[in-house]
Amino acid sequence: MPEPRVWQLTAGSAVLGLALAAAAVTAAGPWDGGQRTAERARAAAPAAGGERHPAPAAAPAAPRRTEPAPAPSAPGVLTALAAPAPGTRPADLARTLVPLLADPGLGTSRTASVVDTATGEQLYGEGAATPMTPASTVKIATAAAALSALGPDHRIATTVTAAPDGKAVTLTGGGDPTLDEARLKKLAADTARALEKRGLASVRLAYDTALYRGPALHPIGPNENIAPVTALMTSEGRLDGSTSGPAPRSGDPARDTATAFAGHLAAAGLKVTGDPAPGRTPKGAPLARTHSAPLADLVERTLTNSDNDLAEALARQTALAREQPASFRGAEKAVRDELGELGLPLAGARFADGSGLDRRDRVSAGLLTGLLARAADPARPELRPLLTGLPVGGFTGTLAGRYGQAPAGAGLVRAKTGTLTGVNTLAGTVVTTDGRLLAFAFLASRTPSPDLAQPALDRLSAALTGQK
């Protein structure tokens, strides 16, 4: 039985009362407070069908509330989640799902798995062990491996180290794609102060990306969906100021970051001679360092926004933890080995990349539901961000614009999306009307278009709620 905190998070996602939805979305994850505030306000507004939630008209005589009052059904929902009642029988679920799986929008090949996370029982399966191209749902596997190998509190460091004579410093990438200008500027200021204490006013600057091995370019080549995969970059190599989604990318994020760092050093009063050049980190303790947010936060951001750059970074962090080369091949072996230690079905699975952009990836629906069920296990709290990071149907991340044709799932379904040309997938969790937390995965290939496949997937997941 998942621990009370897990059920509170899940119950919040399950929004059977609008006020309960507001509280739940607030608790869904700490990485973006502004976004969570907006979601809370949207969840508290009365539903008008689908994705539209207009604000209520003001009632002059009514006292103002700081927070919405609990819906009458909320106590019953929480009780059910604490002690699930007997759920839908597999035969009943099959009668519901089989017609929906036959939707032509799901193409000519589709698989499915639905698991009760409290018992581990598979309630429905259709080719659940068949490896399929997962697209971005592979990020669930990538994130699970990283959390298992490193723990949710792990942070990624970027450091500056001085040569023995102090006349040169090296900026060393640790694989943190979330390094931004503000942190880079502070790192430069800390470096300048440390050098000033040594009586130095002029240095040469090198930068070290040797932590990562192999090709930097993803197999799909230069692409707005992912920057070159390097151990040193700023803001994922984005050139337009965006924080998620496709964007024009730097062709050399490491050099650009080093050049910006040199500018910050100069602004801090230090003279930098020559241009930044590739180099190796000298031995010795770093002069200064900066750290990423905890891994739990990075996982949530990866899943909510389907962040490809972060996903590849998580895969390489897993490789480093398992003493494998931090490359596409090294990460593939490390992720597979780490998941194997979780006792998951890996027959036919392949993790050619961490993001799901590579069509050579293979994952079964059963593997995805197994991962989600493990994340709900109170014995594995380190995996909890797999649940809290999932987008909320109709509210957040890559599901913000979904469930217009399946309103029963809006606010109730939390799931990771996957989209490639001819491939559409969805894997996540849902709380049923009888209080069960279900994990599901639906994988479809040779689909005619996302416009047809995505609503079909939404209807499948919404049907699991048991709402009419």
C-alpha cells in the first residue's frame, strides 16, 4: 500500500472535487512555483467542459475565501485511497478498452498495459510484453534509472579550478544543461574573488568537456529539439531565451558558455588574456563551483516539459554512477543495467538514447507500467518524482492542451506523452472512482497523424477513471 504522502499526491491529481484539484496541483512539484500557482487558480475555477475553466462570477454578499472549500466528496476519496475497495474486474476493463484500442487513429500496431499499483496485478494487457518504439515515454525509464542510481538529492556541479601557478583557470562542465546566465555570472564573481585573494589580476581561461565521451550530436543530427550533448552548456544551448520546447540551438554550447564566462570574469574586474580554449582540468580543489537543483527537481522538469536535453543529461549521470563512459552507448548500458536491478521486464528493450528521439529505442507497455508501479511503492521513495513530475491532463506541461475530447480525464490523468512521426504513446497514472491508483501505458505505431492518435489515447486513459 503506498504511503500516505504518495496517496495525497495522487489523490490531488485525481481531482474529484475542484478544490481538491487546486491543492493537488500545488503539491505536484516544486520546480516552477509560478506555473503551480497558475494551475491552482485554474483548477479552482468551475469546469465548463473540456479544457476551458472560466473564472466564476463574483458573489457580492459572500465572504472571500483564501482557498477553495473542500468538495463534499473529498473525504471519501481520501479514505478510498488509504484502503482501496475491490476494483474493476479485468473482464470489465477489457470490455471498456478493446473498442477504444480499435480506433483507426491508433494505426496498425498498438499495445497496452494497465496495472493496479497497490497489488501489482495486471488488470488488462494487450501485447504488454511486446517491445515498441516509445518516443518520449522512454524518459520514464531514463528518469527511473537516474533516481535509482544517484538518489533524488544528487546535484550536478560545474567547477572552476586554477593551475598550480594560478595564471590559468579551467571551467569544467559536469553535465548540467540547466546552468543559466545568473549562476554563470555568480560563478565568475566567486572565481574573481578567489583569485584576488591570491593576488592575481590576469588569467587565461580554458574549458573542459572531457566528462562526456563519443559524439556530441544526437543521431537525428542538428535539430531544434535538442542541442549538441556536451558536459558544458548554458540554458540547454537555446538561442531565443525559451525554457522549453523546440528552439534554435547553439552549434557549440561549450565554447559559447566559456566565452560568456570570460565576459563575466572581466566584468568582475579580472583581466582574461586570449580567447577561451579547450583544455583539461588541473589537479587540485576547485576555486569555485555551482550546483544544479536536486535530481528530483530535474526529473520533474524532464517529465513535465518532455525536456530532451535534460533527459540525455540524466542518462549520462547514470552512466557515470555505474562507471560507464558518459556517451550514448555507455548510457544505454547503464540505464539497462540499473533497471535490471529493479527487477523489471527488459526482454527486447533498448535505450539507444535517453530522450526518445531515437527510433531504435524499444520499450514494452509492461515495462512502463512496472516502473510507475515501483514509483508508487512506499519501499522505493527515491522513485517518487516519476509520479509527481507527470503532466496533469488539461493542466500542465505537454498535457496542458489535451483532453478536450475526453473531459473525464482532465485533471484526473497524469501521464508522459510520446510523439514521433507515425508513433504516439501515453503512459502514466489515474485514480479510479473506486479509489485505486492504476498505472497504464498505451503504445501505438504507424499512426496516421497526431491529430487522430492523441485524442484516441486521451479517450483510452480517461476511460480508466470509471466516470461516465
